[in-house]
Amino acid sequence: MKFADPLLSVIVPTYNAARFLPDAIASIRCQQYAPLEILVVDDGSTDETARVVRSLGEDIRYARQANAGPAAARNRGLELAAGEWIAFLDADDQWPADKLANQIPRLAGDPNLDIVLGRIQQVDAGAHKLLFPFEGPDQTLVHVHLGSGVFRRRVFDRVGRFDESMRTGEDVDWFLRAKEQGVPLVILPQITLHYRLHQTNSVWQTSQIDGDLLRALKKSLDRRRGAGGVARPLPQLSQFDEASAARLAAGRPLVSAVIPAFNGARFIRAALDSVLAQEYSPVEILVVDDGSFDNTADIVAACPGVRLLRQRNRGVAVARNIGVRCARGEFIAFLDQDDLWTPEKLRLQVDALLRQPELGYILCRQRAFLEPGCERPDYLTEEQYRNEGGRFLGMMLARKSLFLDVGFFHPGFRIASDAEWFFRAQEKRIPSLTIPQVLLQRRIHQGNHSYQDGRAELAEVVRLSLQRRRAVGS
């Protein structure tokens, strides 16, 4: 079966490059890939950049900031990007027409791969001088360049953002950090970037370039020495502040409860009440409204203390991913809009996770119940209905750092993304524990689709897991 391709966000940082922008944008549009969004981040240009962007079409998202350098512009683009996949293109460069056709299948075919790069070909746009040698008669170069790559968004949670104190060389600094952390990447033999050389390239500022490159190398060496010559442990999705450290030390970590919602007005308030009734605190509640067209958002907005995040309809996997990225908690829990937690759920699971720091996540048991007026559907056998086991996200409490290791939910699966995530966690041998208490109540009603619609996806999940296991010989 074929799943929808992930959204690709293309970030175009620009500073006084209005004359080059039309060609750059045209090279993105000719890629024949969808869904795709283009974000132009104007780093305080004083030329006609804003006017040129407006003339290029309403599908371009335009953001302007005070001049702070390309690192800050790229970071702003990452904040605005909605895609699960990320690509960059400097305003004065271009992509070859087959760039994404070469790179996307490679990235899509290996869920453990985070970066796919390619070769770079120089184009003389008025420079008439080379500052660095290219290879062979085709004038190409094997080099780690942001514009030559396609990235999974999760890699920026793992490696971090670009160093805004560096006006040049921030890309080299980022790739060095990625290498230190063992980020999986490949470099394809195909050309994936046309690098345009002209008199206003930042590369002509040789003293600035040399200084920043030396600085990037020194920072890398310092990190390696500090870690005893090996990569340091994976960072958290966000750096914990002093308050977070104090909560952990006191045994009261913040738990972020992530609730994806789509047309859930009928049940969402009961789900929220079950979180608000928890015997444990502190808890933050994030509801990600996945493009509902009923009054789900109004109900959530009227609930004090709940953070409402809204997106166009992109599926439950993307909604959960957004919730995890926006979560401030040290621990993450999930609840579907039509299910309920028992009051002691978080208290018991937080206690178990704190007592066993080697565990990545804790599960509980669950019990299904029929919505009044509904009969048990034919697709759900009596044995399935009575079974209190299984693996549902509503049963889990996880460390936030776990999503750096296992990764986020696969947006290609509209229903079985939770099962696919659990398969990957099992393949990585993440330690877990199931406590015996029934702490999740799963509501069965006529709007449930997971049982009757999810079988084909689940078969694909199993196939992909077997394929990965064979590839590593396990």
C-alpha cells in the first residue's frame, strides 16, 4: 500500500539577494514533489527582497527579521517549518531538477537515516575566480553543505540548532556536532546543489571564513576532549533549566500530557477532566487540534490551564510529534481524545520510572468500555474486548529523551503510527516495564476506526520491522 509522502519544508534564508531569488524559487518548484512548503526568511535585507517575494506567488511563506546572520535566519525557518522533512537552499543557489527525485527515495527507504546529501556543482555567476578546488571535468565537489541535503526534522532536536554567534561556518559547526553524535547520513553520487559563485558570496570574506572555520574546529576538539575522545550522550530535546533539575531531584518531574484531537467535541472534555483529576502534579496539558471542523477547539480553549495547538489536518502522528516538540516536561504521556485515565495513573507511573532510571518507558494495563447505547462491534471479538494487555500510547509514560533514540511517530501511517513506534523501540531494545494496574480506560464507540481500518497498515508495520531486523542480522 502507498502512504502519503511527508511534508517537506524548504527554508530559504536571504539577505540582499533579490536578483537571485526568482531562480532559486523556480528550482524548488520544478522538483515535482508534494506536499512541499517554501519559507523565505529575510535577514533584514535593504534591497527589493520583500517585493520580489510577493511577486513570486502566495504559496511562499515570508518572514522578516532584523539582520542577525544566516544561522539565525535558518533557526527562524526551523521554528516556522511544519514539515517532518527539512531542506535548505541559499537564495543565490539552485537545485538541479532531479534533486528530490534522487534523495527522497533514499531517505524514505531507511527510517534510521537522518540526512541524505549529494555532490555540489559550481556555477559561475560572475565570480571569475575560484577560492576552493572542485573535482573533475564536471566541476563537482563532495562536501557537507546544507543546500545539498534533505534532513529529517528530528535530527535538529538531536544535534541542536545553528550557532547564531557565528556569521559564517555555522553549517560546518553543525555538521561537526552531527558527526560527534553519530548521526547517520549518506552522500549520494548525484549532483544535488548548484552552488553559484559571484562577487557578493560570503566566501569572499576570507578572513571571516578562516576565523570561523578554525573556531568550529576548535569547538569540536574541545567537545571531543571533554568527552574523552568519544561522542557525548545524546542531548535532550530541549535543555532542562534549573527548575527542571530541581523537580527531578525532588522526585516531582513535570509530565506533559499530549492529546491529539480531530472532531473530538463529543468526548474531549471528559478526556481533559481525567487528566485534570490526576493525583500527581505538576502536569501540563497540550491538545493538538488536527484541523477539526467541529467545536473541539472552542471546548479546549474554554478549559483553564490547557495549551491549545492548531494545525491543518495532517494526521494523528504529526499531531503527536508537534505535541512532543512543544512539551516542556521531563516525562511525556499520551491520551486519545475519546479515552480516559484513572486518577492514580501518573502517580504510579512516575514513581515506577523514578525508582528505575534504567527504564525508557512504563506501561500499564487497560480496560475497554462501551459507550452507552453502543453494542460491541463485529470487528472486535469478545476476547479482544476483554483483553487488558496490548500496547496503546495511552498506557505509556516515557522519558522525553527517549524520542531522540527511537525517533518520532511515522507520519506515513494514519492509524498504526503508535504500533510502528513500539516496534522501533523494541528493535532498539529500550528497557520498559508494565505495571499490573488498569490505568487506561478505552472507549469503544461507533466512531472508532483503528480496528477495522488499521489491519493493512499493521501488516506493513510488521513487514518493515522484519526488513530492518534482517538488515542488521537480528
